Amino acid sequence: MFKLESVIAQRFILVIKTIKMSDLSRELALAVTDIQKAQKVAVANGIIKYLPEIIKKSPVDTGLFAQSWDLIESERSIVLGNYAPHAAIVENGARPFTPPIAPLLAWAKRVLQDGSQEPNYSSRVWALAKYTQNKISRVGMEPKHILEDALPKIINQIKDELEAMQ
């Protein structure tokens, strides 16, 4: 017989258990699995607790970007990402390019709260959309670094979660 002090998942409660030597490797494997599960829970909780701050810092036009944050969990990983079609451009910026005019017209109409309708947008809507298109064509788009700026805070939140489990 052998006394094994094992750690149980979620709260790291110390449990003393008497086992046969022939069961030692199996018991150790179970203890490691429990610890890994607990750590995964801590990582998910750390990310989830900071997610509202990330959403608050997300630019809002139609709300698609702010609504596209998602936490994807697999057996070995947890991934936080934004899955909006324009997420990479918002996060990392873009070199100069000529964006299509239609989305810029719709954006300008929303920004100006203009009552004109497609295809007869007002001259103000056209002017703002064309100005924005030309500016992006000249200088590109500045990065927002929403996720990059949040990473140190997310890591601290995960550390707090892990410490709370001990």
C-alpha cells in the first residue's frame, strides 16, 4: 500500500488516498488530467471575465465587430478571436487600398443620419464616402490593437483564476 496525495480539479482540494502500488501510474494520470481540466477552466474563466471590457473597446458601427468575439474551446486549447469579416483590418490596420464604395456609402448614411436612400444618396453622403475611400487609398487604415492591448490584462486575469484555485 502507498499513500498518494492527489489534487482534485476545480478547487485543488488536497485528498489523501491509499492505493496499491500497481494502481499508482493510473492514479497519477488521473490526477494530472484533473489538474489540466482545472487549469483549462481557469483559463476560460479568466478570458470570459475580461471579455466585456474587450467588447466595450470594440468600434461600433453596425455592431457586427463587437458581436463577433467568440471563445472556441477544443480538447487542448481555448482560442479567443473576433470572426467578423473585417476583424483583421480593425485589429492590424491595412496598407493603402481602394475599398468598394457601396459599404462606405451605407456607413456614411449611418454616420450622418441621412434620410437619403440608395441609389439616390445625398451629396453629403457621397462626399463623406468618397473622402473616406480616397483617404484609405492614400494612407490605409490605422490598427486598433484591441486584442493585442487586452492580452496583458487577460493574462493577469488568468493568473488570478489559477491562484484562486490553490
